[in-house]
Amino acid sequence: MIPTRFAANLDWLYAEHAYLDRGAAALADGFGSVELQQPHLHDIDVLATRLAGLRIALINAPAGDWAAGERGCAALAGHEAAFRRQMLHGLALAARLGAPRVHVLSGLADDTPATRATWLANLDWAASQTPDGVTLVIEPINRRDMPGYFLHSQAQALELLAQLNSPRVRLQLDLYHCRVAEGESLSHLKRALELQVLGHVQLAGEVGRHEPRAGEYAAELALLDDRRWAGSVGLEYRPRAGTSAGLHWLSAAGAR
């Protein structure tokens, strides 16, 4: 049985299946919840039907033309109208799917006073539009995997969250991105828990972004248990072979 804390990211796992069949494959393997990066690319009513029986732990708000290199626009001056359209669409999708968290992508931009001001103004507006029961999350992404991404370090994210000071916006801490960018992840996870800003966790194996090695994140998962953190841990990795065959690492990954 898959520990209940884990959510299968259907844009990364089960790629051997057609997208609309991935939820059934995850359910058959014992997952109770999933993440969706681009639900806006599908008929939302069909998608909701095909995901029946699964909780939606997280969705991404639309982030522009991904194939053309767009990665959101929260930090991009002059794109405020596009940001608002994307956010309202994302919040509507969350309502339809019952998703409690919406990941807001920041875009490709240098970290400057101007881009920070744009990001803060956009997230403040987005928070004002977010209904009770839904949390916006922001994720530092390492610049090796996503060159030029605005939000790229844990310290930067914590500074911005402190300035924003909104209970509706929290940190999405991807342990893989954190290790690549910062060298380790445990101290950053402790800090996010201490500051009470942790909204979501994701992971992938540090080598190749495949399945984690057995015990690779044992300390981080034990810490979440020790702190009785009730959130989800998304699996956002590239399976070495078939997804189901690679899930054996989960047997020692956490009891909850």
C-alpha cells in the first residue's frame, strides 16, 4: 500500500499510459492522491470524471505557452493582465477539481528590486482572489534545470513570503530542487517548518531525477512525521522504466 502522504504527479509518472488513463493506473497501484501540472490542457469535466476516487493534492495554474519556453509571469512587469487571467483560470480549475493548493509559477526573470516588486504585487492580488480552503504555493526551482527562473533559492522565497505576509501563500519545497540549488535539503525543510510557511513538499532522486534511492530522503520524511505535518509529498520524478515497477523504493520511505 502506498503511504497516504504521497501524491503521484501525473505529468511525470505513468507516462507509459495515455494522460487520461494515468489516474486509474495510480489508483490501481494504491495512490490516494495525485498532482496535475497542466490540467488546463484537458476538458475539465472529462478529467474530473477520469480522476474519480483520487484526491487532487495540487494543481499548477496555467503558466503560458510551455512549449515556447514560458514558465509563468508573476515576476514579469507588463504581464499583469495575463497573470490575472491565468490565476483566475487556475482557481476555477481548483474549484472544479477540489484541489486545495495551486502552484503559481514566477517566470523567467532576473532577481531585481523591480521584479520583486512585480512579484509581490501580483501575489498580493492573487491572494485576494483565493477563496477559503485554497492555498497558493510558490516553488524555488534550481537554475540548472530551469535556467533564468526568477524564484530559485530558499532564502529568496522566504524573504518574499515574509514581505508578502499572507496566510494564503505558502512555500512549495521541492527537496530535489533544494538539493541541487543549495547542496542539501534537511536544514531548509526544518526552517520552513519552524517559520510555519510550508505548504507542500515534492521530491525526486538527486541522481538523474529518477526514483529516489532507498532511504535517500529518510531524514526529511522522518522530520515531517516528527512535526506531525499533515500535508502531501508529491512524487515528481522521471521513472527509470515503468512507473509501477519502480515504486518499490516507497516501501521504506515513510509509514504514514
